Amino acid sequence: MATPTSMAVDSDRERAFVERLGGAMAMAGVPPMAARVLARMLISESGMMTSAELADALEVSQPAISGAVRFLAQIGFVSRERVPRTRKDRYRIRDDVWETVLTVRNDSIDTWKAALTFGVETVGEDTDVGIRLVEAVEFFNFVQEDMRQMLERWRERQRSRANDQL
């Protein structure tokens, strides 16, 4: 049975987890509040929380939560659904959130490649700079292909695991 002291320790540990994962995600380019919201939802029992629950847990305003969940919904990390028999929304973290994170990151490389390709066209392939830029484009092509293959292997592993549980 949990005592008030153990619940406070769990709460402190949860806050530490949220700050640690949120900070790591923010360093990787996720907006800080969105990163904290995602981290907090990850450790919620159901994977679902309302704006009020998130604001309370993170000790921030509901408008701050609103912007964060809007961002997370736009990139497909969470979905919004209505709480039955109320006018409130709750947010559900996707079951495949990490696959989605990597897919979004992999797709963003296209923007970098386009800029690099423009650079190659600007300076020419046969210059030292052009050679360096072409190598960067080739590197990102390699990374993207490898990531696509890895994600497919992951999906196959998940399908196999689901079939084994039947």
C-alpha cells in the first residue's frame, strides 16, 4: 500500500523522468513544452490525459498545454478525442509514437537534401565544395534508406509478435 511519503517519492521520480526525457527531446529539436507533454503522457497509466490534467501535472497554464498538444497532434504524435458525455478533450499518445518520431525525423532530411542539392547546383559538382556537398547528399540518401529498411524490420517484428500472441 502506498503511503503519502512513497507517493511523493513516485511523484518526484515522475517529475525527474519528465524533465530528463523532455530535455533530451528538446535538445533534439522538439519544442520544450511539447517534449514535456509527450514525456508526461508516456508515463500516464492510460496514455491519455486532458489539458487540465497535463497542466496540473506539469504545473503550467492550460494555454501552454494547448500549444504543445496542437504541435504534437499536427505531427501525429498524439490524437485528440472527446471525453464521453462532456465537452472536454483528452489527448492520447500514439501506440507507435517512436516509429512516428523516427519517420518524421527521416522525412525532414528531404529539406536538408534539397538545400544541399541547390548548393551543388550553385557551385558545381566538380569543385571541392561541390564534392563535399554531393557527399552530404549521398550520406543522407544512405541514412534515409537505412532508416526505411529498419522501420520495415521493426513493423515486421511487431506483426510477428502480434501473431505469436494469438
